[in-house]
Amino acid sequence: MEKRFQGKVVIITGAGNGLGRATAERLAREGATLALVDINPEFLARTQEALEAVAPGVRTLLVTANVAREADVAGFVEQTLTTFGRIDGLYNNAGIEGRQNPVADYDSAEFDRVIDVNLKGVFYGMKHVLPQMVRQRSGAIVNASSVGGIRAVPNQVGYGASKAAVAGMTRDAAIEYGIYGISVNAIAPGAIMTDMVVGSLKQIGGEEGWEEAGRRFVSVNPKQRFGRPEEVASLVAYLLSQEAEFINGAVIPIDGGQSAAY
Ligand SMILES: NC(=O)c1ccc[n+]([C@@H]2O[C@H](COP(=O)([O-])OP(=O)(O)OC[C@H]3O[C@@H](n4cnc5c(N)ncnc54)[C@H](O)[C@@H]3O)[C@@H](O)[C@H]2O)c1
């Protein structure tokens, strides 16, 4: 495999599972040094084990932190700099779906919780990493939006609001920091098979009916299937790499074409 990330330092939030873990594996195989952040230390340990298997000797820093807390975010950025001396990439990936309900029944505290992690977490990540990237005059950030942020998805008003805001913040930061050699983009995944999507399907179809709910969901996808975490990892790796230097302010769907349909 090509080593596009030799000598590069990348921070991944939510690196303990799903898309974050798959991206950690991809970047490690491409030579990256990684700061891996998650709220769950056991998940982080599992990612570390997976990395040792695919990229023995990979340099990592594991940080248990909550991206919804600004002090935690400032802390893992500081630790990354103290340990590795630079930051070339940030994948602002940590996120939660929240309890599904139509707007009038959507719990207000749940709305706050989803916004705190998905929206404020991404803002804090950019806010604390960008000064270092400006000093370096280089860097790339990938933010986690969603098809739920560019199209309507029922019963997910908190999630949809947070992911639409991530798309907006991505464009704002992109035009402010492009001049410093920095790129800021977002990805908008459709349904990629991770624990989050299993959880979402269980909210729709229950413990018994979630697989059937999944089959119904992908029956209207042009590709007739769920996405795979490695496919998202490949897109994120590209966007974080030097090859994508001229892509800035984009929100890129990765969904088999599902969001293109009327
Ligand atoms: N899987 C999909 O289909 C899909 C689609 C669109 C967008 N996304 C977005 O991609 C991102 C990753 O999703 P996933 O499917 O891999 O989810 P996942 O639930 O499999 O993994 C999320 C990881 O983030 C961590 N995390 C949660 N809250 C955190 C917090 N406050 N601070 C630090 N870490 C935290 C979890 O412990 C977990 O390890 C999310 O932002 C999600 O909204 C996923």
C-alpha cells in the first residue's frame, strides 16, 4: 500500500469503533502517526490491538476524552503536540445518533446532547487544531456530516440539525483558512454498516425486526447495499492526503447514490 502519511500526524476522534477505527487502520497502513481519541477507553484499547495487527510498530497516542467538553478537546490537542510536535490532519468523527422521535416528541435534553457532541464537538476540534495548522501553513480537516445533514431523515431532528450545521461550519472554516494552505471538507455518509446503524435499525424495527428494516432501507439504494467502513476510510484518507489539496469546502456524499434520488 502507498504510504501517503509517512511522517504525518493525524488526530481521529471516535477512533474506538466504526468509521473512526476503520480510518485509523487505513492511515496506519499508510504510515501515519496517530492520536486516537474516544470517550470509551476499552474501545480505544481494541483499536490499538487492531492497529498492531495491520501496521506493527505504528506510533499512537490514546486519549480518553469527551469531544463535547472544550477542555477535553484542548487537552488532546495539547497532548498530541507535546508527544508528536505537529498536527497534519484531524478527522472530527465522534458522533451519536440520539433517541429517535418526531419533532413534537423529541426530548429537549436529548436534542442538547446530540448538538453538544456532533456540532460543538466538531467546532471545538477545528477551533483548537487550526492555530497549529496555521503555524505550519498546512493541514487538512475532515468533518463528519451525514446524508441526514443534506437530506431529510425522519425522527432525527437533533441529528439532522447537527449534521447540517457541520456542513455549514465546514464551508465557513474552508474559506477562512484556505489561504494558510489548509483544507476543510466534510463527508456525508449514507448508511454504512457500523454499530451506530445497527442501533438505528433497532430503533426502527426492534430487536427482532432490525435486519428486515435494514433490507427495506437498502432496497431503495441504487447499489442495493449498505456501505462498508473501509470505503469511508478510503475517502477520508484521500481527503486528508496531499492529493486532495485543491478540494476545500466540499461536503461529499458517500451513499451509493441514494441522496441523489428524487
Ligand atoms: N455509520 C453511518 O452510517 C454514518 C452515516 C453518516 C454519518 N455518520 C457519522 O460518522 C461518525 C461515526 O459513526 P459510526 O457509525 O462509526 O459510529 P459508532 O457508534 O460505531 O462509533 C462512534 C465512536 O465515537 C465514540 N464517541 C461517541 N461519543 C463521543 C464523545 N462525546 N467523545 C468522544 N468519542 C465519542 C464512541 O465511543 C464510538 O467509539 C458519526 O459522527 C456519525 O454521525 C455515520
